[in-house]
Amino acid sequence: MKSKEQINIINEAINKAKVDLKPLGFNFIFWGIFITIMCIIHLSFPAFIQQTKFSAVIFWVVLPLVGMVYTTNYNIKIGIKKGYETHIGRVIKIVWMVFGLSWILVIIPVSIINNQNPVQNIVLLLALTVFTTGLILKSKSVIVGGVILFLLFYSIEFYPLVNTLVYTIIAQIFGLLLPGLVLYNQKDE
């Protein structure tokens, strides 16, 4: 094999790795929109969402679990369609699986057992995960999204009287939706 052919093969592999950001961008966009809509519904119909002691918890657990099933199915289909997995793709997948597991482990004890609002804990988990993802990808937009999520976590933590749903909408827009649009629309260089 000639060195020019080897360079072409390496360039093709690099370009395929860059295309892998589109599905991740889709996931960011999906969750940014999904959680924002949930917050708007909760803000618009608080009496309905909070009818009973556990109705808000059910709203904030069941719908995200449905979203998790949808995005997991989407990611499995994309993985099968690609037929390969890059090391970076595998690391990102593991990071987000840990986020999902951590989310479940935080939601159940904090929300149900302690009857507390888990939003600030979820924003912290999301900040750590988005920031880590940005560092792995070397993506400035994702890193900035993670930093904004950290700042919003501190705002919620130190100013407990603020409406956490409004902060969550801001977190979704700047932490997931905008970085997701950048990832999804990223061109091969």
C-alpha cells in the first residue's frame, strides 16, 4: 500500500469520526427541547402537575424515562447503521450512561424519599457531564455549555427563592440546545 493510500484511509477515518458528532448533537437538541417543554408545561399548569404529593415526581420521572427509551433506541439504531464505534464515541457513550444511572440514583432518593426538589442536583450532574463531554471532544461550545450549567447550578443553590423551572429552561437552552445545534451543524474541516 502506498503512503498516499494510507493517508487517504486515515483521512477517511478522521472524517467519519467527525460525522459521529451529528447523533450527539441530535441528543443534545432533543433533551434541550424536551426538558424545556416539560418546564413550560409545569410553569403553565402548576396546579395540575402538583395535584398530589407525588404527581410532580411522576411527571419528572416518567416523561424523562420515556425520553431515555427513545434516545437509547435512536442511538442503538445509529450505531447499527454505522457498523463501527470510535474510541471517542465509546467514551462519550459511557459518560452519558453514567449520567443516566446517576440521574436515576439521585431522583429516587432525593425526590421520593426526602421529598425534595432534585432540580439543582440534576443540573449539577448535567453540568459535570456536558463539561466532561466538551473536554473529550475539545468542543468550545460544549465546554461553555457545561460552564453555564455550573453557573446556573450555583445560582439555584445560593438563591433558593428563584424559580428553578425558569433556571432549568435557561440551563437547557444554553447547556444543551445551543451546543447541540453547533455539534449537529458542524462541518467537516
